[in-house]
Amino acid sequence: MSFLRSLLFSTPLIALATIVLGTCSVVAGWFDPSGRTQHALARVWGRILLAVSFIRVRVEGLENLDPHGHYVFVSNHTSYMDIPALLTLLPYQFRFFAKSGLYRIPFLGTHLRRAGHLPVDRSSPRASLKSMSEGARIVAQRGVSVLLFPEGGRAPEGLRAFKEGAAYIAIKAAVPVVPMALVGMRQLLPMGSIHLRSGRATLRIGHPIPTAGMKIAARDTLTTRLYAEVSALIGGPLQPTL
């Protein structure tokens, strides 16, 4: 029954919402180079996707954050529904990093560029470092937060080892980095599955970790701490899954 509901109800509405709001976002990009209008549209898109999928996500720990602050947000990544959930629940202007290949896709690439999101080319360390530095500049100069999935992609199970990009950006921008964990989302849309299940999930937000005064050389230590904090929020093991 849930599979038929997903196929006949949720999936068509998700596609429609994506087309309509994606088109609005591309048009808005011609008038708002800041990306703020596009982000507002993306939040509406996220709410619609959760609603038509019958997914309810509770947030815990939002009180840990300054409503007027800007941060480097770090989260585990378990499902394609993670981004709609984070857009819906985080009341901040933030940009995220996307694989460079997505920018070559017609329409999607235009949206990502005009909304101010950042490409990451994992095949080129130099290009990746340039993207990280641009992320730090955006946070420091424009007062916009950034979101990273430091595992480098969705994990089918467990929590994979973190890459150092989030720590690098937070230290370089001298802003707090916030560990977060999405719990229960993997079960609603597992990696490799097209069966979208209804249900409940939780976004847990940890305490911001200050980085003011830290040296770039401390990024490895900070990355290790972030892994431990996210793992504790999930309630999982402290050893990374390779």
C-alpha cells in the first residue's frame, strides 16, 4: 500500500513541485543575484516534498544556535530526503556544496549556480581547495552559512570517515561549526531504493564549536571532534565506516 501511494501520489507531486519551483528559482536568479529568493523557494520546495511524502521531521537543539549567527553546518548524509529536511528545518540562509557534474545538467546546473551553491570537483585537489576557500569567503564576508556533508556522499549504513573541508572552511572563516545528525531518514528512503516510505525522523543539532583563533593546521583535530560529535548525536559507534 505504501509503495502504491509513493508511486501514484508522492512521486508525481514531488516531480511537479520540483519543476514548478525550480523554474521559479531560475527566473528569480535573473533578478536576485544574492540567492536569497532562491533559498526561500527551496525552503517551500522542501516543505512540499516532506508533506506529500508524509514525512514528519522533528528538530532538537535549535535553541543551541544564535538566530542571527552564521555557521558552518555539518551533517551525516543518508538519503535524498536529507536536503529537503534541512532546508525546511534550518531557519538560516545557507549554501551547500554539490558535485561539479551536477552543474553540467541543464536546468539543474543553472539553478545551482544562480542560487549561489558551490561546485566541488573531487578529482582535482586544487579545484576542491578553491571551492573550500570560496565557501569560507562567503561565510566571512556575506554573512551566509554553508552546509556540508563531510562523508563526501550518502552512506548506505553507518557513518563514514569525514573529509577535512568543513573544518578548513570554519577555521578560515573564523565562525563556529555546528555538528548535526539526521536520524531515521535512511529508513524512509534508503540509498539505492525508489520506495519512499512515510514516517518520522529527527534532526538533532549539537552545540556550536568555536573556531576563532584556530590555525588551519588544527583542521584534522577539529574533523576528529566533529566526527565524534555527529556520531554521538546519531547514537552510533565512534569508529568510522570506510
